[in-house]
Amino acid sequence: MEPTHFYEPAQGHGLPHDPFNAIVGPRPIGWISTRGADGVLNLAPYSFFNAFNYVPPIVGFCSIGHKDSVSNVEATGEFVWNLVTRPLAEQMNQTCAQVPPDVDEFALAGLTPVASRVVAAPRVLESPVSFECRLSQLVRLTSAAGTPIDSWLVLGEVVGVHIAQHLLKDGVYDTANAGHILRGGGPADYFSIGPEQLFRMYRPR
Ligand SMILES: Cc1cc2nc3c(=O)[nH]c(=O)nc-3n(C[C@H](O)[C@H](O)[C@H](O)COP(=O)(O)O)c2cc1C
């Protein structure tokens, strides 16, 4: 039996880098656009992001610390998720800059906010897929012992979906050719997805 490196996170990992993010990865990126109560636009990436339900569709992201995106969702009850593709990687990265709440990250990264159909928060014009979302739950995380943590899980029902026509091949969403990127671990690792990563496996009957 191969020996394992075992650690209890509360006591430290004993490695040069915390492997947690690299193991639970690569992760999809929640590129979240919001509008503040004062109207200022906000855009930021969250890789603690995923889909959690099918009907109704629910997505969520977790903010480590109560960041501007959470404050805006709390104030307005709305957000938009935007897909990050390879051509948008650099601009996505620029939108994670730690700037005061009155700075519009769309302008900072040279991106175009475009009006959504159902919610007041804008979507990113340059992104080929966006989900308009209404806040369903805002959950403050706790430790196993029940101690509140300064981490905030924002869950939202998807109430509007935009898909660029070129990504619908005979009406089927073309994940393999959409150019999705995913966040790996460490300070800088990302992965991009293409047709070469696709394999098919059907469920047993
Ligand atoms: C790819 C990527 C993923 C990130 N994921 C998260 C995350 O899951 N949770 C988080 O709190 N911050 C995450 N960050 C950092 C936030 O984007 C950053 O703190 C940002 O300034 C928050 O913006 P806001 O205050 O406008 O919401 C990530 C950054 C990058 C580049």
C-alpha cells in the first residue's frame, strides 16, 4: 500500500503549498456581475462556484470575507453569472483587483456591461453565456463545531439564460468548443477545455 501524506487541516498541511484548491479542481469560475444599491457596477471572479440544482436551476458562489459582490446581492437580491472563455481570461483576471466599492470593474477591464432581460444587474457583453439570477439563499458558513466563519455562500435561482447562437450546434450546447477555462491550484494555474478532453460514458441501465 502506497503511504499517504495525511494531515488534519486545523494543524496545518505540512507542505510548501496548501493542496486543497489544487485537489478540488479544476473548478468552473463564477464571473459575477452585480449592481450596487447606489448603481455602481461590480464584476468579480469566484472559483468557489458551482451549479447545485436542475429544476429550478440554482448556482452559487462563496465569498471568503464579506466582499462587494455579496453586499450588492444582499442589497438588490440579484446577480448575473458570466462564462469565462480563453479569450476573456486576462480580463477576468483584471476584475479580481482589490478596489474600493465605487470602482466599476467593467471599466477597469475594458468590458461592456449590457442590460439584462429580467434582473437589473448587467451581463458581460463579451461573454458568450450568462445566467441572470435572483438570490434564493445567503448562507453564512460555520465550522463543524458551529462557529460562524467570515465566508458567505450566495445561492441564486437562474431566471434568465443567454447563449450565443454559435454555441448551439443543432440546438445542443457545445461545451467542447465553447473555450471554457477552469481554475486550478497554486497562485496561477488554469486549465482550458477543448474537444480533446471529451469522452462519453453512459449510466448503467
Ligand atoms: C480565478 C479567481 C477565482 C477567485 N475565487 C474566489 C472565491 O471563490 N472566493 C473569494 O472570496 N474570492 C475569490 N477570488 C478573489 C476575488 O475575485 C477578489 O477578492 C475580488 O476583489 C472580489 O471582488 P468584489 O469585492 O468586487 O466582490 C478569486 C479570484 C480569481 C482570479
